[in-house]
Amino acid sequence: MIVTPLDSAQLDSKEQYVFYHKMVDFALKELIVSTQKQQLCNEIELVFFKQYCDLLLYSIEAMRVKYMYDEEDNMKIDLTESGFPNYLEFRYLFNDLALREEYKNKLTDVEALQNEFLDTLMRRKVPISRRKLFQAASIVYYTSVEQQFIFNRFVQGKIVEAPEDSQGEHMISWSFYDVAHNRPFFCFMYFDYDGKDPNKDRLKIYEALKQSADRDMQMDAMAYAIDRKIEDVLPKHIKRIDVGPLHNVFAKDENTITHNILDSIAKKEVPLESFAFSMTIDEVFSGSEFKEGGFFTKKTLQNWSTPFQQKYVFAPHRIIQMLYNKAPEIMNKLAKPPFQVADFKMK
């Protein structure tokens, strides 16, 4: 993994962080609505897609509160092919909240701080200092943010019954935050089970997925690794959604979409709030089976199809028009014409 300073960059001011957080929150919510509207996921996939996005939104909001008035530290953002916080921010958040009870005991008394705020505003009629605001933000952070809802390095979903028209009888989902890309990926696997209830082996299945499918890799390699690790589980269809990058004014990469948005912002052809969201869906299917191993250790494995990839772009109308004018070669290679989402307007 090659790490550059832009993988964990800081924005120039707290005002820029306010802008950034509102934009990410808006763009992700638009992505959820549009993904459902365009039927890029079936009903059961969409349930988990929303859950993983909610964890992501919750975590980024927790970071906003954590750093709001902190003069000594700021959230690190990946400005290259991501648009999301650096993966270490999620780890820091998770580890920080593990010591929540210890920190809560050291917090300023809420009632005392409220009285001090009232005295400062009503009697002395002066602004509250940033140090005191940071104390208040810390109280909110450590008393309201729950560690269990933080988007972790690997997030495991449950085993459920697959829809009738699926390749397999069961479906399991999981999500991971790729360290190299600093982007979230959501995965779904449809499989058959050589037994009555796959939930009896769920811990083995969970561990195999965490070991074999917790980072971006070739889909057929991922599928084969999962297949080899789990006995009695016969994978039939694996689908992976790469969420991002989020192209916006803060990005500093060579991506064609990003470059054209930045160029148009600089020329004042589009507003500063302009953005676009890329999404890539990779799928691989089992075509046939083969046996591997000795007489007493034979295991049924899958022959996997060539991975199938589809790229999508979500953007406001004006950005779609601009991209068709400046980068038609990118637009014409999409699986479907760009999906229109609402404009983000910073109040």
C-alpha cells in the first residue's frame, strides 16, 4: 500500500469542515434514495445497503461532534479517489469509545457548565470561549455516541433467506472499509448449504468472510478463497458494491470526473457545492462445480464466471450536462446514463 499526504489531509478551517460534513451527509442520503429508485439492489440487498450507509453516516456525524471545537486536532480526509475520512479515523473513533466510561467520569458537570454558559451569555454578554464549547461537545460525544454503531473495519451482516429468483437459497452480507482506497464496500453472497440450517455454522462463515473478503481484490479470487474456506457452503453468486469516490471541491486527484468538476468550479461554470458520486458494482457467478482433494478430503468447489463490472454515476442535472460536454467518453461507458440527484445548497 502506497500512502501519500493526500490520503490523510486536513482541511484549511473549521468552516470547511462544516461544509464537508453537510455535503457528505447530503450526498450519501441522495445515493440511498437513488439506488432504491434505480433498482440497483433487490429488496433484501437494499435493506442492508441502507443499514451500512446509516452506520457510515452515524460515524461521520460522530467525528463531526468529536472535532467540532477541537483546536489541536482535525479529522483526516482522503482527497484522492475517495472523498471519505481516512480509515484510521474510524479506528480511532472505535477505540476512543471503548474508554467511554473512563472519559465520562472526567467530564465537566453538565449543570455547572450550563450555568456558566447562561452567566456568560446573559450577564456578561460575551461569546462563549471555544475551550468551553469543546467541553460541551465532548459531553455530547461521550454521552450520546454508541460504539456499536460505528462503521468498523469489517462489519458482518446476518444470514437470511434469499429471494425466490436468486441463485442460492440463502444470502449473507458484509461490509468493509478498504485501507488502500479509504472507501466503503458492501458485499452480498448467495449460497446453498449442504445441511438444514447454515446459522449453525455462522461463526465459521463469518470468520471465513473476514479472512478472505475484507479488502478490494479480484472478484474471482475472492470467490475462490471464500469457497475453499467454508465447508458445506456452496457460493453461487457474489455481488460487491464499491461506494465512491465522492467527487467534490476538496478532491485533489487525477480522476477525470473530479478534474472536470474542479475545472468547472474554478471557471465559475458550476457552484462550489457541485459534486458527483461514482459507484461500481462487481458480480461473479458459479457456472459449474468440481472436486478437489484426496479420497477422504474431497470438497466441492465452484467454477466461477468471468467477473462482471458495471459503473454508475450519480450527480445533479447541471453536473451531468457538464460531464457529457467535457468527458463524453466516460459517460458513454457507464452501465446506464447518469442518475440525477438533487443539488446540494450550502445555506
